[in-house]
Amino acid sequence: MKKTFLFLPILLLLVCPVISGQNCSSHPLGEYCEMTDNKPHDSAEVWDKLKQPVQFSWGSTDIRYHKLNVPKMNKQSFWQTKGWKGERVNAQAVIWTNKEIEAPTIRVSDLRSGSAIIPSSAVSLNFVRYVMTDELSKDGTTGCGHRPDPAQWDSSLVADILDILPLPVIEARSTRPVWMNVWIPQDARPGKYKGTLTLSGKNIPDMSLPFEILVLNRTLPAPSDWVFHLDLWQHPYSVARYYEVPLWSEAHFDAMRPIMKRLADAGQKIITTTIMHKPWNGQTYDHFDSMIFRMKKLDGNWEYDYTIFDKWVEFMMYEIGIDKQINCYTLIPWALSFDYYDQATNRIQFVEAKPGDDAYDDYWGSFLKDFAKHLRQKGWFDKTTITMDERGLEAMTAAIKVIRDAEPAFKISSAGYYHEEIQHELYELCLAYGHSFPEDVREERREAGKISTVYTCCSEPYPNTFTFSPPAEAAWIGWHTMAGDYDGYLRWAYNSWTKDPLRDTRFHTWAAGDCYLVYPGNRSSIRFERLIEGIQDFEKIRILKEEFQRKGNQSQLQKLNQIVSQFMPDNFSKEHTEKMIKEARVLLNSY
């Protein structure tokens, strides 16, 4: 049978090579220029020593290859891995050249195992693009803290974006990685599948790399059926600004659709909603606004409009398929100022009040009663939580009282630290990395159907998902979630894009990359794909543990538990992260 190939799509908008002066649009969806890397790099003399002008080899998904350096690697002409049916497996190939490659193209064949085929349409191919990053704090202990002057921080160009467009050229004396993702069909026949990855260009002969995937006789459920409780906060306002479309317009939803579908395909469970203006006091480049309009009428009564809230939830729930939970932020913002439209003055006014104040109780009590009624009418009440994050015990206790007085049946969720006094009130409690539940409390919560999760943010130097973080750290998080006996993982920013996110991931408050995991134009990242790997590993471990327990196979269960138990903070080592995951996956794929 004739061999078929998957080509990177040919689009009208091309990606320009690196250009000094940077005359590109500040909001590119197609054409854009990578920033110039001013760090020391290999000289022309080093590049010109290449035995062949163009090199093409399999590399490692654990490495961010430097753009202007000759990769320090032994050429690897063959790649192989194992995977379950329904699993996504990643590979990275590397091109390095001392001559310009014109119109480079990457294509992949169908994967064949006898008469069985995994079609090339199940494979995604992306040239890896470079973005500017920075570093941790000067003492290396955190990614938090203001950094208004980028010149004060060690910055460099790193590989992260998985681009959706072809490249017009690969520049002379440069390295360009290629990311390959194979989503093994759930109905694939077990066996050894072979395929070929091919590099072409107008001025070079075709260069091919064979690979092999051993599909095991085990099946990973579809992402919508994963148990892993993934909560990556969405930022619709950021999309509207970057795409330059009217907020909540048809064009806005069209722009968000592929981005949010990518999130659903990662197993996302939560819809992020905002029920007040600036719940985080504008901590991102684009602030969050309220999805609910409040008006205080002339007679002093309150009136609420849920039109935007409903449009957003319906879009995410019914079009995108993220439908397990609606998290509403927040009753305790970082700045205790609450907006409303005042009919008497025809102005936006603000209530300045803290939990426990009469004005606070009036503002929120009236709303919560009406909100509960609306949610029940929509059929969403049981899916909704009133959510706070990183707030102190006194404020939390007062806010919980307001919620319970207004509607005792409301679910409440919180991300932050463990407070014994209120944990029983919280349907979902997400603890900061390094903090743990008392064992009896964790089991009590699980038996009650409550959710207990873990999060990382700028505070953790590692493991993390900064653009300078080693890629294996993103996968390590999934293993830690299982080791810590959490139900899932929270990260505060899925797409809180910076001003120029396709070129510069630095931000004036947090370490580079802290604000987002995916890029405009529905571009994924090395970090995001590796995070999904860890989530898949969590699901595979869960399935195997349930099977071993059901069959009474204590020896295999103990063996699996023993290797999983290593993925705890005390055992984390940034030098050994890759090795830990590789060794653990050997066991995971041996069953």
C-alpha cells in the first residue's frame, strides 16, 4: 500500500526568521519574530566544524535545546517507546545546521504493525519556537517578587512554544527542535508500530528518522473520564485583549474555542468564573472583571444580571465539555473593595468592607440568595462552589458564615493552607505544595465525597512550570499528586498572557512563564505537554492499583506503591527528576 504522510499545514501566514529591530505586530497570531538572544553562544568556527552541514537526530523531551549552540548529543537515528491505547506519547527530534534550510517541512508516515495502522492523522508535528525567559529570585528560593526592570534579571532565549505554522527558513548556524505527539487510538490493536519522520527542504535532500511504538494491551480512558481533578484557571479577558475582539462577542468565543478545547483534552474539570471586579486586584496583565452585573436600585434593593456568567458557563459546559464544577471567585479578594452600579447616582460605586462588617454581609448576603436561586433554575447549583484562595482563618470563618446564612447548601472551596477549624466546611480544599492533610482527615474527606488537591504557584522554585524549568518537572507533578494521595492539581494560570506572550514570557511580578501554559493561536508548549504526561501517569497508576487491589495482587501493588512513594518533596532533586520519571515509567509500562 502507498505510504501516506502528514504535512505541517501550509497557511498564508508564515513565521518570520529572527530579525533585528523587531518590527513585528505586538499581537501576532500568525507571523511573528523570535527575540534576539544576546547570551554567549557557539561561534561560526564551532558551527563550521560540523561533518555534515545539516544534522537531524532524535533528541530528548527532557532538554530545551539552545538555539545558537551546537547540541551536545550523540546522533540517535532510532527512537522507541511504549504506550497504552488512548495515551499520548511525546518525542523530540533536533535539526541543527550551518547552512540555511529553505522552506523546511516535517512529515510523518502512517504507523504500521502488520495490517494494523495508526494513521498519520493521530500524530501532531510542531516546530519548537523560542521565547525569552528569566530566572528565580537572586537566592534561588522562589519565583515570586516584583521585577519591574528586566535588565536586572538574567534573561535568555529558551525552547517552549509548539508552533502551528511552517517556518520559511531554518537559519544558518542554528538549532531547531521538532516536537512529535502521537495520540494512540483507544481502539488500536496491541503491537509494535513502526513509522518514519522525514525532514525536507528546497535546498537539502530528504532526511528520515525511523521510530517504533509498542502499543500495550491496556487502555487509558478518554480525558473527560479521567479521575484526576485538574484545575487550570482560564482567563477569557486575556483572549479578548490579545485577539483584539469585543469582549463576549461571537468573535471572542470563536477565538477561545480551540484554546479551551485543548484544555478539555487535558482532562480539565473546572470552569473558572469571576463574580466580582478584580478578585486578584489586577495581578495579571489583563485584569479579571465580574461576569455578573450588580445594580442597587433607587429603593435600595439589589438587582442582578447573569447574562455573561450564563454565556461563559454554557460555552464551557456544553460546547467545550468541561462540566464537572463551576468555581466562583471570590468573596475575599486581595483588595477588599466591591463594585456595583448605583441607580441613584448613575455611577459605579464601591463598598469598602471586610468579612464580618455589616456592609460586607449586606453586599454578599443578598447576592448569594439570588445567585443560589438562579443556579437552581439553570440546574448548576450542585456543580457550583463559592471559592476563596490564600486567605486567613479569621476572614475565611466570617465569609463562610455569610455563605451559610444566605444558603446553607452552597458548596465552598478554598486554595491555601490547612485550617483544622474550617476544613469540614470545604467541599474542595487545595493545599500549597509541601503541605499535607492529616491522614485521618484525608480519608474522612474522601468518604464524604469531598475533593482534596494540591497546587503550585510562583512560590515553589521547583518542581514548577516556568519557561526556564526543566521539562521533566511538569511531569513530576502528576506523580507527586498520586504520591501525596491528592485528588488532583491546581495551577492558577492557563492563559493569563503577558503583553507579548509569543516572544517574551517575562512578567513584572512573577518568574517567566508563571502566568500561562499555552500560547495565542492555540499553540501548546513543552511544559503543557509534559504536564499532561504526568496526568496520564496518574491515571495509569490509579487503574493498575485498582486492578491489583481487586485481584488481591499485593506483591505488585506494594511494588508500585513503593516507587510512587518516592515522588514527595523530601525526595525531590532537580538533578534526578528525569531519571526518577524514566525509571518509574519502566515499571508502569511493564504490566
